[in-house]
Amino acid sequence: MRVVLGGDHAGFELKQDLLAYVRELGHNVLDVGAVSTAPADYPDFAEAVGMAIIEQQADRGILICGSGVGASVAANKIPGIRAGLCHDTYSAHQGVEHDDMNVLVLGSRVIAAQLAHELAKSYLAARFTEEERHIRRLAKVNDLERRFLEKDPAHAKFPDSPAGSTPVNVIVTGDAAGFAQDILAGAHILKSDESVREGGTDAGPSPYDFVLAALGACTSMTTALYARQKAWPLERVTVWLRHSKIHASDCANCETKEGLLDRIERDIRFTGPLTDEQRTRLHEIAGKCPVHRTLTSEIDIQSRVI
């Protein structure tokens, strides 16, 4: 796992100790400071740790200040960061398992190095359970984050969720005069459109492009996660996808035998010194990614006009 560590002057010595310990656990570490015990401001290091995760330079973070309180408050101001101040091992792993915590915050003036080691080990070994109740609650947290973000011009076009409705993951809105659509997914603003050939302005990927991107991203994430858990030497996953319509009669394994069917072709490249058995197993795991399962299972889409 890639772990980013940062802390202010009060957290410097404990950070240096944890850098060595986290390396001993077999993780790749990124040190974003401080570089000494000279007075420094904890929000700067909270931002550095948080942005390393947001920009995908790291998978998890450990952040340290004197008490841990200020650093925790600062880190949680960054959309997408879920920081928890934990001084007991139960909270350190439960915060990941139930709340998908991605930054562990420690107070260097509250705990000693030995306990910090135990907390870091418990935190880094934990995985989000992906149980339905935790996914539902995390979605509500993300909805809170989205709704209370400052309404800048980019967000102003997206209406809030209807009163009394379940928190949503995605909002899509578009002018009825064309195909272009504005999409708000969490804190991310995206654009969708049709190609010029199809009557659009090509301002963004088409809806089917997003479907393929979702499957490809899920495939890569799921197989890479499995390889990390197995400590296999996988270096990169690349997925090529194509969508087409085929006659049902041409699909030997399909139950439907009349009309047209959607076909998605997926080619996967696993880069790294893997054995043939490992590549075969990763190919099998690709079929277990959540988006793959959704696309190949019965889907209940409930729609209403509000």
C-alpha cells in the first residue's frame, strides 16, 4: 500500500519514527514534511497529506500534530478525505472497516511511539467491509459533503436533492435543446454529450462511454486490490473496452434468442512479472468486480417524476 505521512513540528519526531516502522510493514511511504522541529502550521500538512490521497499518489495517510485535534479538523475540510483521530486500536481499524477512513490522525503529545506503531499497523491492515449498511451511511456522508460545499458557479446549476428523498450519488442536468449534460458525481463535475456525427457537440464522453469507463475502472481497481492483498508483483492494469449491438441468435450462451443484444468486449493487460496462474486468477477476479456484477445481473430501476 502507498502511505503518505505528514505532521507539523510537534509531530515531526513521531512521524520520523513511523516512517521507518511503516516501511518495515512492507508499505511504500511518501513523506510530505515537516522536515524539522521548527515551528510549522498543521493545516499545511493536513492539506499535503489529503491532496496526496486525492491526487492518487497515496492510498492512505497518517497525519500527526500535538493533540491530533487541529490536524483532524483541517484534513476533514478537504472533500474526499475521511480523517479520524484514533488513540485506541479498535477505532483505528473500525474507522476503516465501517467508515472507509483514509487518514489516521495521531497526537504526538498524547501517545507514545509503541502505541503509535500498534495503531498504524491496525489501521493499515484494515479494509472497508462494503456491507450495505456501511455503503448507505457513507453515501449520506458524501451527500452532506456535496450539499454543504460552497455554491460556486460550477455547482449552482445542480439542484439539491428533493426534500425527504434518499441521498443521491449522482446528479445529471441538461438543457432540452441539445444532448450535452452536466454531471455532479460526489464533488466531481463531469460532462456528457454525443458526438457530432450523432447530433451532439462532442463536449464530453457519451453515456455508453461512461458505462464502459465504469466497467474498466472497476475491473482495474478490483484486480489491483486483489493483487495487493496477495502481494503479487502486479505493476499496472490496462483495460480496453468496446460496445456493440449483436443479433441474439449469434450469442450461443445467451438466454434471449430474438432481437438485438448489447455486447461489451473487454481486453485486460496485467503488467508485471506474474505467473500464468496468477494472470488466470486475476482474469477470474475481473468478473467479480461490482460493476461487472451489476451489468450482468437483474437490475431494478425505480423511477418517479418529482
